[in-house]
Amino acid sequence: MIQHLAILGLGLIGGSFARALRASGAVGTITGFDTDPQQTTTALRLGVIDRAADSASAAVAEAQVVVIAVPVLHTADALRACRDALLPDVVVTDVGSTKGSVLADIRRDFGELPPWFVPGHPIAGTEKSGVANAVVDLFRNRRVILTPHAHQDPAACATVTALWRSVGARVVEMAAARHDAIFAATSHFPHLLAFAFVDMLARRDDADDVFPNAGGGFRDFTRIASSSPAMWHDIVRANAGPVRDLLAQQIEELQGLLALMDAGDWPALQVVFERARAARERHLSQIE
């Protein structure tokens, strides 16, 4: 059991992890800090945390484990803000959706990656944000990706693995670069598409007629465009290379579809649809 755990960043993920850890009995005291005082106040009022700190340093002062649950471009900033207050045998992990950028930022600040820092990414979430939307079972039966680095302390990695397993998650490991390439394709780029598509429709002269007549397919396709713009701006910026490559490839694919339609080659268009449907059905059982 971890006697004292600190969470820096009390949003959906940080709050849900706190709720889940409390329910599992894996931790004792949970101290939280968020740069938005309202999130900290709400977390304390809802019982998500036991103590509210007024700074990152104060939050981690007694913590055996520190979870950094802030936007990816600010992970290194959060670690820098509390580094002088960390206990000698601390374990620190994060929940960011990109890993290469986080490791590069921390390496820049520390000279080399600290053995006690374990990069992590839970594959879970909703389009909602804020600690008020935290749920206790968000991570149950979900994957958590850890991307250990060359200086990794195996004991620190084992501690983080045990915490995630205690809340029902399935932990897997992979290289940071592989992680970023995969999630550019399965998460970061789809969010970019959803935001761009909704923005395009919203700028039409007939937008007031388009949206009221949208059906379930529109809601399914655009649900993630209700996600936090600030968070997804940071994610796309942090993983810009792989996302840009996918965007360029998708533009070529769309131009190909446009050419088929201009040529009236409807059988070829149906082949694309059938190929996509077959691929989704074939892999559906693996989609979480």
C-alpha cells in the first residue's frame, strides 16, 4: 500500500485515478494540487482527495508516489516546480497522451531521465473534462501503456504497474516512439479530423439548418470534437510530426475519392467502402 500519493492536475484523468485508487485500497492519503483553484476545491469537496495543497511542492512533500496529470506540454513544468520537494525514494509517473515530447522536455531539464520517472498513458477518457466528471471505473479493463526509458529503475516501474493493475487496468510496455506513432493514428489524428469537420460545418451559411437535422451518425463521428480544445491543441502540437504525416496521407486519400466521384467510378468507390468496413469488422474485437 502506498501511504501517501500526490496528484498534480485534478482533471478527468487525475480525478478518476484518485477515485479508483481510493476504492481499490491501494493508497492511504491523497493530496492534490491544480493550477486552477476551482478544480482543487471541487476535488476536496467531492472527496476525490484528502488534502488540498496550494503549490506543487507542498503537494509532493510527503508523497511516496507522484502522479502528474497535466497537459503534455506542461508535464516537465510540473515536475520542475516540485523537484526540490520530492522525497529521495519517490516514484513519479505521468498520464500524457504523448511520450516522446515529455521525455525530451524532462531530459532537457534534468540532463538525463531520472530513474524514478515512469512514463505512462492510460487509454481511457471521455469528451468531458474536469474533476467533477471523474469516475471510479474509468480504467477498468482498459490498457495503460508504459514506455520505460534507458535509465529506468525497474522497481519504480513495478510500483506504477501495480497501481494501475489495482484499479483494473491492463498494463503493457512499448517504446516511446512506437507509442507516439500508434496513438497519432488512433487518437490524435481522429480528434484533429473531428474538430476540423465540425468547424467546417459551423462556418457554413446554413449551419443553423445543418446541425438540427444531424442524426446519430453525426453524433458518433463528431463526439470527440466536444473534448477540451486546449488539451488537444497541446497533444497535436507535442506529436506534430506523426500527425502531420497522417494528415498529408489523408488529404491524398480524399483527393483520390474526389477523383473517383468526378469520373463517375462508383464501383471503385464502393470497393473503398467495402475494404474499410471489412477492416473495421476484422479488428473490431481489438478496439477498446
